[in-house]
Amino acid sequence: MWKVLVLLCLAASPTLSVSDRRCGTNANKLWLDVVFVIDNCKIGSMNLVYQTISSLFSKQLQIGTGYDDPRSTRVGFITYNWNATDVADFYKLQSWADLNSQIQRLQYTPQSSSPASRMDTGLNAAIGMIDATAGFRDNYKKIVIVFTSVHGSYKSNQPRDVSKILKSRGIPVVTVNTGSSSDTQAYLKQIASDNMSFAIADGNVTQEILKAMTDTNCFCEQGWVQYNYPWNNLQNRYGTCLYTDTTDYSSRDGAKSKCRQYSPKSYLVNELDQQKRDFNFNLVNSDSTKPVNAFYNGLLNLNGNWYWDQPNDRSPIPLDPNSGAPPTRNACVADMKYSDGTTAWTPVSCANNFRFICEQVACDTDNYCDGV
């Protein structure tokens, strides 16, 4: 269903362009651990909170653990006011019916009699809930989603400081303003991860949260770099992961072999458009003490035709004319940067030792990964 080659229709031209695959977005195949942190203080708005949460999960999504398909999602619930309460930990809800029943019970539970709203207690409880299952499902990403309408106080730490702990561990924090106060929205933006502060009043919050969840569920195994563009724009990530070693120089055949050694799903990097070539040069130079002006990519000549390298269990992909002009000689190819700053696919001796970049598909809803 997914392939590295994706055809995109350009609005400005009928010409088809090629680009790397985007992250999987199948919300029925999410594999996450999600903690909902809900402010139920006396003065807070609960408008559409539980209806919104319910709308995130279809009956086709596997809730809990123990399924043949490992793509499942665990859900936990924490409420807070002056203090936090673990309503349901990751072990309690083991089916969609369990989840739906829990949401219904919370929806009809009266709000707290306390007007206090101390978000730091809720966020600290979320850290505790996540840590309680450390060592199990460590390859599953975690996400914390906070619902509140109150610019509250705190018990011991500023909520933004507790949020920083979560974010430093790679756990995104989503905030949802359940009221209409712009002051509260500004406050919550300081707590949320980048571009993950939403408001129910916007009318599009279900789609926004789902995107945050599928984005979180698109990641690379440890040591690999997720392709994004422009360089370091993590809000525009692709479903492709890259790896290069600053100390590893090899012949072309050696580079191809080493990519398979790094991971059985790995292959020499594809360059389907100019922005990918730009990213690759940035990548090989990002950790090098001296400029890298040449590296092997995955362009292969097979019986006079040009193809992109793929894993051993997949056929090579033919070079699309929209990706660039093929080299003029049937030889091995390297990316070369010349003194005037231009770059080109350049025929070289296959015995030359160059840096090289390996590539594999990202972990996402379409592609489950055992490791981290």
C-alpha cells in the first residue's frame, strides 16, 4: 500500500512530480500509549471534552494489548483539580468497549467541588503512569493530552516546567482549551509542544488531535534521522529515515552491503527530488569536521537502465524523469558538489571510497517496528 515513490499532482502544472513517502495516517492502526489529563475543577468548562475524546477512537482500533497485530493503543485517564487522580492506568482498558465505558462513566461523573486547578499534579501523574510500565512497549511512542479551560495555579512546579520534562524525553504534550479565554490559550501554548495547542471552540479539534497522534506515531529507530524539509523543520517530516557514519567510507558495492548490515530493511538512499538531495548534503556535513563534497546514493545502473536501490525483498524503482537527468555513463554514481556550489549525479569508479547514506521506511501506522 505504501511505497517510497509517491505521485503528487502539482496545482501549478499537469506535470507529475515524485517525492518521498509521507507518514502513515491510518488512525485505525495507531500504536501509541496515550494519557488523557483532564481538569475537572469546579470552575472549569467540560464542554465537549468526552465527546471529543470518544471521536478519536474508532471500533476498528485495537485498544490494550495481546493482539496478533502489535499495532495497538493503550489509553490512560487522569483527572485533576487541587490534586490528581489516576482514573484508569494502561492495564485497565483492554478493548474498545472498555474504553467507551470508561469515557461514559467520566462523562456522567460530577465535577470536583474544589475550584483549584493545579495542572502540575496532573502532568506529574502522567509521568508516573508512563514510568509505571517502563520496560514494556518501550518501542511505542507516548503522548500526553491535556484538557482544561482554566489558567490555573500549581502545587509545586510551574506546569510548563513539568511539560519540559516530558518533552525532553520525546513525549509530546497536546493542550486543548475547553473554554474561550484567549489568556488561557496563551498560557496553554507555553505548555504544549510546538503546534500542538488546540481549542475546542475552533471546531476542528478532533482532526488536529488525530494529526498530532499520527505525527507522534511516525518516527525513526534510534540513531536514524527522520527526513524533514527544510533542514531541521520538524513540522514537515516524511516517512523516511536516514543513517550515515562519519567514519565510514566505502566503495559503492561495500556501501550497499553495509546498508543491509545496518538494518535488513535498509538500502542506499533514494533522491527523488532536489530537496532530498539538499537534505542529504546537509546530513553528511552536519556531523563532519571538514566539508563532505561526495557521497554514494542509491542510483544503480542495471542492464543500461537506471533504478533506485531498495531492500532485498523489493524490486528496484525505475528512475523517474522528473527526479533529474540520468548520468551519461553506465557507471557507479555519487553525489558531487563542485567549486561553484552546484551538485550533480556524477559517474565515478565503483572502487572509490566515499561516505554514503542509508535509508529505510519510518515506523508509523503502516509500518510497525520492533526496535527503538
